[in-house]
Amino acid sequence: MSASALNDPSLRAWIDIPFQHDFPIQNLPFGVFETDERGPRLAVAIGDYVLDLYVLSSFGFFDDLTELGDAQPRVFRRRSLNGFLRLGRPAWRAVRQRVSELLRHDNADLRDHPEAARAALVRQRDVAMLRPVKPANYTDFYSSLTHAANVGTMFRGPENPLLPNWRHLPVAYHGRASSIVASGTPIRRPQGQMLLPGGDAPSFGPSQQLDFELEMAFIVGTASTLGTPVATEEAENHIFGLCLFNDWSARDVQSWEYAPLGPFLGKNFGSSLGAWVVTLDALEPFRTAGPVQEPTPLPYLQTVGDHHFSIQLEAALAPAGGPETVLARPTFQGLYWSMAQQLAHHTSNGCNLEVGDVCASGTISDPDAFGSLLELAGRGTQPVPLADGTTRAFLLDGDTVTLRAYAEANGVRIGFGEVSGTILPAE
Amino acid sequence: MSASALNDPSLRAWIDIPFQHDFPIQNLPFGVFETDERGPRLAVAIGDYVLDLYVLSSFGFFDDLTELGDAQPRVFRRRSLNGFLRLGRPAWRAVRQRVSELLRHDNADLRDHPEAARAALVRQRDVAMLRPVKPANYTDFYSSLTHAANVGTMFRGPENPLLPNWRHLPVAYHGRASSIVASGTPIRRPQGQMLLPGGDAPSFGPSQQLDFELEMAFIVGTASTLGTPVATEEAENHIFGLCLFNDWSARDVQSWEYAPLGPFLGKNFGSSLGAWVVTLDALEPFRTAGPVQEPTPLPYLQTVGDHHFSIQLEAALAPAGGPETVLARPTFQGLYWSMAQQLAHHTSNGCNLEVGDVCASGTISDPDAFGSLLELAGRGTQPVPLADGTTRAFLLDGDTVTLRAYAEANGVRIGFGEVSGTILPAE
């Protein structure tokens, strides 16, 4: 059975999965969970359950998967996917295929093995999801034309929305890997140095311009060698899958500190990584062309075929105890630069990729759907109305931001779950 | 015996150590080496030898050091210091003190134990030194006023040498941890996108403006908690020690890419980390006041006492097969922002430190001694004469850059060894 057969819309699982659920049998994203009774375990999401891969391995369901070598079962009892990723794509594919087989409605191996099935399937509401990977390095791109132009217009005026380099290369900067946290982890409002409007000297205090950034991140599953660039046509071979990502930002801190070396404390107080990594294999049916690139990129950034993916995104905000308001629904396929181009650019100077690298897209905005409050509220000038009657220029303590994403076709939804975080007051 | 007693200038080792050698008994820096026969081992430098800590541990010389718990001997047979650092400052101090005792001219425990002494002492010329730590995260500061003003003048003109934030906070950016290499590792000339002079569109090719940056880096030995700032008076408790650091830079790539998010491919093709980490304890006699800071920093950046260290630096360049030319001898104590201020700023928003973090100073330039070719050769306009009769605007293939550093007082030199790298032609 080929990898693409796992995407067949007619596949059905023996577990009940509601229509338009994020995690049908065609998806099978990978993550890491723990419970009070179980230490950290690798899992695949199926419907409202996590499927414990350590249990499956321990019961022998992977015994014939030679791609795993002697790494099982222990590689499935880890705090991150990194060890599993190091086994390589054949191992990832072998496990995903076996899980797909075991979950098919016409396969009784797990279904009719009550002891194994009871141990392997745990309701998602009963588990804590961890970061799926220990981030080795974190790079943030800036690949949405609408976002870059919006921000450029705000900071430099409408006659100069994009800097001269923007259409020639996927602009990016290094972020902080240590402060990437799991979805659900509260985000403490940072303190920082800022220049208040009209002030002639900076002050230090809690950020008053705390923001979210709706992003997607790809996870590097295959390392590259220092000194050896990865060509665009090889780039996707280094990607394991995609995650939701929220790159929380303190705009007042950022705008005072960022020249000339880029964002630092305005970003590195915390970023939230979605719990589930959707494999590139599961997204294969959603390949699509990207926007026309004008001027034509230099040869090292040119690609053949479709390297964008049709994914619907959503950002929502809920005040403490209040109802949620959907703020924007941009699309992932609107990004100007593809992941293949980002990765080829990143390595074009010989920079090496490591397993577990997190490479985020930058804020994703469509012309009518902005992925940050900075853009939605016009740098604070047009506060956004919420369902509870209040408005937001920037985030308030107690606000919860939730990002969601899915691809959908032929009645099958490949969902990413959600990434959420609630703002705690400054210390 | 207190930690400071180990710095007593009258201490002598039973190993012959030439006058003004980098590694007398008062220094005892930590590193990691391997040989054809031995896998990676932790070591301390003494004279022309490395002292194999795994051997000392295996022979029982650390048996009574309860600070090591049950981590020995295996913690000394690792590819990085990270595991040893996680044991904490009491363990670092206990090992350094025991090593000092064992090497004292009046201590016979190791000296008169031929089997142990022969196994433990290996000539430095017979070993390969590795990166001392696996870098967890890498941050590069920009803390030399002379360097920042030189670069600012070149890029923005003499009326605007420093940006408004520079005297208010230690400007920094995140670098790439994956491409930090050991001293001696050749550096491949990177290819990259750049805008050639007079061009109206960028091209892609080997960098023509390859440069070095003379820096010092501190190594984080004690982690901090996400969401909890570290105050200036606590900052040095998180620092294990200091290393030489060369932040190789492709100026043409950097100047085209860096706006608005900072340096990326112009830097992340490689950075070189010195083999020996000199502990803060060994540098204690060299504390000194820093420059007067005007305006007075905000309270969270204020310090009491001396937090700079008097260290003499040197950058030298040797063409392939040619003699070496010393290019500059700036000083570490000239930095505007101290390490304590850098670390307090870095965590002021709650950003967490991890064991093995590398935090570099940024290029260190004194008014008459510049730490980069960019500054030495006036952005290429005044090529630097070398001892072989050639000149350099930027680095040529085959050039070797070597950085050195030492502190010295009362006839005792606390040296850092060197960090060197040779430029290989582009692929």
C-alpha cells in the first residue's frame, strides 16, 4: 500500500468519528501526551482519542516493522518526537501505515483485542498534550505579502510598504527555541523596555501592546549537513510535517529594540506550538500552486510543481469567562514563499538543519483576513469589536487566543487541532 | 580551601609550565577532547597537557566528591560539558578544586601514581578538541560602543552613528546554534544573495565580503525559569565561564538581507567556539569597572560593584602558507554592557536560559583596535597590509583567522587558548 492510499477518502475507521472531525483515519498526526498514570508517550490522534504508540509497540503490533530497528518500544516513551524523527522517513511511513491498517473498519487486529485496544486508546480530554518536539532551532519567516505590506505601511508609510529585498528572498530571522511552549501553557505578560508615545527616554514595565501572530510551522525531520545547501526539489524531503504556531509579540518592546538587529525580547518571552504534527503525506491531496512570483526568483529559489498547501486557518479570541470571537480566517496557500523555497533559502549558504527544527511562516494575513491584532486594529487605532461588547486594540490579561487550521476535500478534513494560550498578568 | 585560594599566584604545579603560558594551575579551564583511542572525554587544560577527567574519576580521585552524586564517571565521558554543567556550581567547584590539589607541586597523589598520571595526562598536540558545549541557544549581543558606532557611521553616516536605543539597552539578536563549530573546523565560503554595487537586481554567488568578528562568549551553566527574570545581582550565578568566539560574517549577504528583521544567512553559515571555557572563578582576580554609562541605565540594568573583566584580546590573520599578521589587540573590559547586564536584559521579559546557551559579546573594538575587517579596512576602502606584502579588504580563500585572549596579573596568565578557522573556497 502506498503512502497516498492512506489518504483515500473512502477509508473508514472502526472508531466513531464525527463528520468534519479534525482527526479522521486519513490524517493520523503525531504528538506527545502524558497522563497521571503514564509518563510521556508518542501518540497518533484518531477522532476524540490519542492512540498510544508505546502500547501498540509493547503489544507487538510493530514487531515486523524493520524500519524501526531496535529503537522500539523505547522510542515511543519519550518526551518528544525527536528520537522517532531520527529514525527517518521510512520509519515514519511504516508506523503511519500500520496505524492506518489497525484502525480500518475491516481490520480486527486491534479492535478485537480488548486488552490492547483499552490500553492504547485514551480519550484526548483525559490526557495532557506536550510540545510535540524539543525545538532544536527556531526560525521565523516573514512570508505573507499582505502581512509584510501591512506592517511596512504602518511603520514606513504607504509609499514604501515592502523593502527592496522582500520579493527576492524569503526574509527570516532566528527566534528563541527555549521559550517555545505547548499549547495551553499560559503566557505571562512580559515586562520590557519601551519608548512611550511622546516620551524622550524609555521606561520599563509590562507590555501594553501584547499581540498574537497566526502562523504555521514546519518541523524538520531530516537533518542536513553543514556546508551543503538543500535544493528546492529536495527541500520537502527534510520536512516531517506542519503544526499550528502562535508567535506572541510585545509590539511596544519590539518597536523600540528591533533596529538594527531585529526582534529579540519583543518575541522570546514565549511562542506556542500546536500539539499535533500533520505529516506532509497526509497533506499531499491539498497541494496547490502558490501566487505568481514577480520578479521571477533567482534559480536557487525556483520550483517545479505545486509546493503550497490549501489550508484554512482561523484565529479566535475569548475574554476571561466570555464568548469567543473569530477574528480572521486567512489561508495558508496565500503565502508568497513556499516551505520548499524557505528551506532552500535557509540552507543556501550551507546552514545546517537539525532534527526538531521549528520553521514558522511568519504571520499569515490575507487581504481581508489579518493574522495579528496589530493589523486587525490598525496599530491600535481601530479596536476590534468582540462578541461580549468589548473591544481590543491589544490583548488584555485573561484573554485566550486560539488558532485552528484544517485542509478539507471530498468530505475529509485533515485538521491540526488548535493552539491556545491565555494571558496572565505581568509579575 | 575557598575558590579564590585556587587563584593564589604562588601556587605551582608539579608539571613544568613555561612563564606566561595560557594554562597554569591558577586557570584550569574545561573542555572536551578525543583521540583515536579514546572517545570524547571532559578535560581540564594544564600547561601543554589535557587532564582527562574520566581517567581521574575512574581511578577514584573524585570518589569523595559528593557534589557529583552518582553521575561519575560517566558524566566525564560525554561529547559536551552540558551534563557536567547540569550538576551545578558546587560540582564545578569541587572538581576544579580537586584538580588544583592534585596538580600542586607538593601533592603526590597523582604525581607519584605513574599508571594514573600516564593515563590522565595527554599532550594537547595529540588530541582533537571538540566544541566544549552543545549550544542550546545562541544569542549575539552588540555591546562594543566603538564597533556599533563604526558600523553605524559606515551605514548611516557620521551624524548618526548610534541608534536611539543603543545606550539604553544591550542590543542583541538570536543567532543559529546548529552551525557553531569547534575551533579548527574549516569555514566554507558561503554562497548567498546580494546586491552588487550599482546593480538594480540581486544576484546569487559566493560572498565577496567574508569577514571575521572577534568576540567573547559566556556559557550558561545554570538554567532559569520561563517567566522569571534574573536580576543583575544574580546574573553571574548563571554563568559557567567564558570562551573565545568568532562570528564569521558575509557582509554582502548581510547588508542585502538584514532589513527589517536582522542578520540571518550573512551569519548562520558558521561560528567558531574556542575549545576552553575559562571559569568565572578563575577570572575573579581580573574584575574591573566598566565604562561610565551615560545616561544611567534603567533600574533593572543597574549593577553594584565590578562586573567587567580585564582581558587582552587579539585577532591575527595568516594567508595560506604565509606568516601571521596581528590585526588588532582590543580589550574585553572596554565593552559598554557587562555580561551581568546582558543576562539580566535577556531574561527581563521572562525568557528562559538553558544550560549550554552561548551568549556572545558582539564584535569587540577599541578606538584604536578593531575586531573585524569591515572596520579595519573601512568597508573595503582601505585594505589592510599583511606581513607577506599582500593586503586584505575581506578574507580570501585559504586565509586562517586566529583569535586569542588572556588575562594577566602578578606573573600569572589566565589564557583562553585560541579559536581559529581557515576559509575554504565556495562549493
